[in-house]
Amino acid sequence: MPVALAVSCFIMCGAFAQSYPVKPIRYIVPFPPGGGQDLVVRALAPRLSDALGQTVFVDNRPGAATMVGAEIAAKAPPDGYTVFNGSNTTLAINPNLYSKIPYDPIKDFAAVTYIASVPNLLVVHPSLPARSVKELAALARNRPGELNYGSSGTGTPAQLAGVMFADSAAARLTHVPYRGSSQAITALISGETQIMFSTITSTLPFVKSGRLRGIAVTGARRSKAAPELPTIAEAAYPGFEAVTWYGLFVPAGTPAPIIARLNAEFVKVLKTPELRDWLMTQGADPVGSTPEELAAFVRTELAKYARVVKASGMKPD
């Protein structure tokens, strides 16, 4: 590119970023309302609206294991007015699980910031005669294939957590995928399924109300939101860890000054004591990172889940 043209582009992009945003921003969430990811985004959106001076509205686009929402985001104009809530499901698991997906996790998205990581909560229907990890594992071994575990969809961290648990317990569980965590939780509460691994943000309220029984958390350490529950690692299977992470992304080609503005405002919001406290009480661990750190993390996760998916032998349902 000629020097004059490069300088002209830099000046134009900088001027555009200084005036950005001048209209509402669409925040795409590839899950239905009511799930853990949706709850976190809806807590962030109004604070981002205040920080950016424009409305940030949540646009739920569930379907096809998050690929519907991801495709919409990937093909949106790279102007900063469409942002996307990516996760390990969309950007690390799907590319390793499906032979063909409608987006490239690296080429079609630009990283903005790592939002938070959330451990899953292992919960069961209250009628199930198991109150600990070891009791649940023994029950599953004695009833091979009879116990159903629901998840927010095929290839989600929730399903992989179930695969990892069954492997650790030397048991066989039957997977039942739903279109989102809220539907899977409803099925568990009704007794349609007996077990579920779901983000602590979406399941903890039902544990506190007694409609579900909490067994353990899947993180590396106990959650401040439910300190009475052990980790699966400490309760039975050392080294067990299965978490969900969320990150903010924009379509590839979005001007760097706009990415920098979004990153600065997002990280500032994540550092707000009130929001941090709320996220932690919900079981989420707020992070905040540079775009480069998130981009490197996604590449690491892609490699990790390539190994996990291959080892599990999992195929799309």
C-alpha cells in the first residue's frame, strides 16, 4: 500500500473511531434468553450503554449449536455496531466437532476482550438417590445407560463435561441435547432428565430454591457463589476441570481504533466493583484482557478441544 494511502486510511479510521459510536450497538448472544451466557450479557449491556453513550441491545440468536448467531455476527459489517459473545462452544469446540461450519473461528472474528470464565455446576433431580460425586458415579455404573443428562446442545461444554465425568466414573450416561440451557434446566426440573452440567449462573438459583440438588462444581477450585459444594476434583477425580468461558468479538476487518475503544470500555466496566461482586456471586470469574491475549487464548483452546473431542469419539447428534 502506498505511504500516502496508508496515512490517509489511518487518519480516516482514527476520525471514525473518535466519533464512534453514533448509533445503537447490537450484542449478539447465540443462546436463548435465560441461560448463563445471556444473564451475564444482560448485566453488561446497560453498563456498556452508559459507558459508550449509545444503547447496547441484546439480540438472542440461538440455533445449530451457536452457529446461527456466529454466522450472523461473522457476516455483519465490520463497523463496530455488531459485537458477538463468543465462547468455547462457538470458537473451540464446533470447529473440531463439525466437518463444516459457516464461519472460521480465527479468520472471521477479531478478539476484543476475555470477559469471564464460569464453572459448571453438577446438579441432579431431587428424586435421584445420590448426594455426592461418588454416590452419583456408583449409581451410574450400576444403571448403565439408564440415567439421562441434559445439555444446552451437542458439542457444548456442558455435554463435554458429561463425557468427561462418565469417562472418569467408568460409567455410561445417555445424552439429551436441548436448544439452550434454560430448556435443559426445565427438562431436569420436570424429571425428564436426571443429571445436568450447566453454568453455575443459570442453575444455582434452582439449587437454592430446592428444585435441584447441587452435587459439585467443575472448576479447579470451589466457587464463592456456592462454597459448600466441593469440586469434582477434590471429591473424587483429581485433575477434573470443565469450565465455560465468554469473550467479546467483532467481525474481522473492524478498524483497530474501534476495537481499542471497545476493549477499553469493556475492561473498565468489568473492573467496576459492583459488577465484579455480582458476577462472582453468580459463580462467574471476571477477567478482562487485551485483544492479543484473547486471540492467543482462542488458539490454545482450539488445540485443547481438538484433543478432547478426538478422545471422546463424540459425533454430532
